[in-house]
Amino acid sequence: MKNIYFLLLIPFLFGSCDTRYKSRYTAVPLSKMSVERKAVAMDFVEAYINKCDNKDYSEFEGFNISKKFQAKLSADSLKRSCNYLHYKNGKIKVEKLVSAHTTKSPKDFLDVLNFKITTEKSTTPVYLHLGMYRDQNFIEMPFYVSADESHYESVRKKYIKK
């Protein structure tokens, strides 16, 4: 009797294992994002990079930043982050907003905007990922640089290695 239940479970197990066609995130069309939202994200990224270039580790003003991310933007943390970015990438220049992704569950919660950047030390395309809540354009984590255009693809690769 137990074998019958096991045979009934086999199709479900194989169906859930094939993740090539199933994705946990969806692309958000840039045409459907407001111009203000794109401008806020671009302004924050440029302000962050300018602060790093000028070695100005003061507070960010004029942006809605979540409390969790605000804790990471203290003077010491910002200095350490800027030094790491400069060590790893050299001088950074933001080119454009390339894409945005959001998780399928929970929907309408957090978008990750992906900016194409050029760096002094890399000849391959590099992307900066910035999280942004859909509610009042609050800026949130993630905020990091990787070679993958999608933040979720970077996370997937990170956990598959382990």
C-alpha cells in the first residue's frame, strides 16, 4: 500500500526538481516604471559613488532609505564599503539602468534595479544592484556589484556553489 503512495508522488517530485523553466523572480518592464522612480534610483547610485570618490562619509540627505539600509550607511560602514569598491573595481562610472526584477512571492514588494557600470579594473560588463520598495520609493538592500545582470541569478549561483 505504501508503494502506491510513493508511485503517486514520483511525478510531483520530478516536476518540482526541474527549475530551468521555473523562476522565482520576474522582470519588471522599465517602460512601466515611473520616471521619478528611475530618477531616484539613479540619483542615489550617483550620490553614493560621488561620496566614495570624494571620501565624504556623511549621511545621505534627500532620499527615503529604509532603517535596515540606513544602519549600513554609517560613516564607518560607508568608508569600509567605499574602500572595498575602489580596491575591487577602481573608479566606477554608472552608464544606465538596464533592468529591474521582482520576486514572484510576495508580489509588489521590492524591486531590484540593475545598473550597468564601467569600472577601471574590469573589461567585462559589471552591474550594480539596488533594492527599492515600491511604497514611496524607499531604498533598501541589496546594494552590491556583480558580473550578473540579475541579482537573483547571482544569489542562485552563490547558493548552488555551497
